[in-house]
Amino acid sequence: MVSKKLKDNIHGAGLWAEYGHPQDDYIAAVRDDLESNCYVISFHKGRMPAFNSKTIATLEELETEMRKVQPDMRKWKQPEC
């Protein structure tokens, strides 16, 4: 079962979380890709373009990948405008 946080926030701006050592400045971001009808998790160093990404078919698989990066779903945040 997919978490309410993911269901409520994946569409639009998506979610992001810091991971690794705090001073490393690594960020993972998730979003839906409406053109391909899938989801994307991308990995960034600070505000740099993604150095890696994965395309994922279902929300269940996306949540599994998100929890590998940052297990605490409370730490996944919405981007600020």
C-alpha cells in the first residue's frame, strides 16, 4: 500500500529528500512523468543537474525506491515555490 504522503504529493512538483552525510549535500527528487506515464527518481549533488535517475512504473515501486534512499517518509518534502 502506498503512503498517503506519496499519493497526495507525487503529482505536480513532487517530493525531495536529503540523503547521505548532511555535509555531502546529496538530494533525491521524485516526480511523475505524464508523457511516459511513469515516475522518476533523480539524484543530485546540491542544485546541480541530476547525475543519475531511475524510471519506475508504479507508485508501489517508487515508494520502495524512495525508502531505500530515505526510509523516513516524513523527511520527504515538497519543493518550496
